[in-house]
Amino acid sequence: MSYDDVEIEDMEWNEELQVFTYPCPCGDLFQITKDELRMGEEIARCPSCSLYITVVYNMEDFAAGSDPTTKKGLEPSKQQPVAVA
């Protein structure tokens, strides 16, 4: 059984390690990569203890070519053409 269910939005992107992280009670960090998420993995493990969490996320956000670390769920506004008479 998982220690906790954590929304991907509550995790932090670590640019240096290239992983999403979340604090573990042991003092280390749960970790999961974008590639693992793209493959459908939902378990983030702590490298220092036996605990793990279930990551809640939308798999479509991690489809090939999309980058949720830069998108943050916001799409740029699209300008609509305006006809002038």
C-alpha cells in the first residue's frame, strides 16, 4: 500500500536531477521521471527508505512532445480574427 496519493501539481520539478520530487518523512525525496510518467508509471519511490507514493496525474499531459514542466496547465490565449466593416 502506498504511503500517500499525491497530485503531480503538488510535486516539484528538479531541473538538476530531471525528476519530480516530493518530501519523504525520512528526510529524503520521493522521485519519478517524466519518462516513467510517459510509460504510465504512477509510483514515486524514495531512494533512502522503503516508502513510495502514488502520483495522481493526467497521462495526456506527458504524451510525446508535451512538456508539463513548462506548460503548467496553461495554454496561451489565442487571438481571434476580427472583421472590420
